[in-house]
Amino acid sequence: MQQPIAILDSGVGGLTVAREVMRQLPRERIVYFGDTARAPYGPRDPEEVTRFTREIVDYLIQFRPKMIVIACNTATAFALEDIRARVNIPVVGVIKPGARAAIGRTLTGCIGVIGTEGTINSGAYEDALREISPHVHVISEACPLFVPLVEKGNFRSFETYEAIRRSIGHLRKFPMDSLILGCTHYPFLAEVIQEVIGPNINLISSAEETAREVSTILQDQERMSRGEVLPVHQFFCSGDPKLFKSIAQQWLGEQIELTPVVWQVPKIG
Ligand code: DGL
């Protein structure tokens, strides 16, 4: 059987990246893990997020993936280098691709970033943006209310609108032209975010650019799948499988097979 691409997140957020990988690389097989039992990762400390990410990678390694995509900004900020040092396959994060996409779109050089507390406090986006364009002006805001809303499938309610308005309404006063959705859960809320922030701001999700990076690596390594038959993807989650499945089906627009994981924390060491 062809080797899959392993994609992981704290929950359903990484599906925004998985969908783009499926669109750009329809022949690639995906094995997805959402750690829904332990989401959100945003308020957790870096050591804990790193430990959780290691545990998921240790779980996914049994499928002999040819690549790992850390489709979670918080885990990318804290654990990307750690995971790269532990496995001998390419590991792709979502922060540099997101930063590249934003720099490619901005005309004013003033970019907003919203993400979890962990991602925003790490300063990883500022670093990634300034590495590409040293004089870029960055405005960052942590939005801890967003991930729990998405995990509940609450994308467009009044409660969601109010949470978004209170969290980012004040960003309208800045002269930015692009806003990075620095959490892979946020594309689920894109409609309401756009409504609150105004129609002239480009919303930047790292999904497309991350999928492009996956594609480039596979091409460079001559590891693209060439099968004629469309692949069967596998989805795993550590929490409530019903909710995960219904959100995944809405987002991916297809029936998915889901295996709930009885999450026994593996020994690390
Ligand atoms: N999708 C994760 C991210 O991109 C959400 C983290 C969380 O669970 O708080 O950061």
C-alpha cells in the first residue's frame, strides 16, 4: 500500500490543511489525527504541547508515513524542531508557509496575526515574517475563545459573532491589509471573521501554502504517489468521534471513515 502523509492537530483544525492537501494532491493518502480529547493546546505550556505532539507522532509512525504535517500552529511553534530531530522523514509546519502567504499578499506591509495564546506569545509569526521581510509591521492578538467554538461545531451563531467581535473588532483601527489566521481552526470561522474585520482585509490561511510545500518536497524527493485509484484516507481522534465526524464531513464534503482512538498515553523516553 502507498505510504501516507500524516497530518496532526489538537482537533478538527488540521482538517483545513488536510482538505487543501487533498485538493492539490488527490492521489496522496492521508492519515489524520485530531487530539480532540486534549484540545485546546493554546493555553498549555510549551513542554506539554511538545509532549502531546511527540505522542501523536509516535502513534502515527506505525502507518509508515513518508511525511508529517504538523497542521497546528501551536504545536509548530513549540515542537517542530523537536519532532524534526526525532524522525527521519520530512516534517512540515504551518507557520512559515502562513508567513510566506501573507508577505505575498500584503501591499501596505502591515499584517495582523491572530492565533492561540501559545502561538502569539511564542512570537513565532513575527520571527517568520521578519525573516522574509525585516520591515514588516505586525499586529498580534491572541483569541482564546475561538478554538472551543470550532470544536463544538459552532461556526456562525450569535455567540460566535459576539466572541469574534469582542476579540478582534478593535483591530480595524490599524492600517493592515492582511490578517493571518494563525490557527488552523480559524478558517472554519472565516465568514464571521471577515464580516467583523471588514471586506478590504485579505484573510490569509496557511493551508494552501502548506500543501504547496508538501507538494514541492514530494516532487523534489520523487515520492509523489502515482496510483490510478483514489486513496482511502484514515481519520483518528482521541475524543468524541460523533462530533469530529460530523465536522469533518461538513468540511471535507465527503463521507469519512473514522476510528476513535482509545487514547492510552504512550511511554515517552
Ligand atoms: N489548530 C491549532 C493551532 O493551529 C489550535 C490549537 C489549540 O488547540 O488551541 O494552533
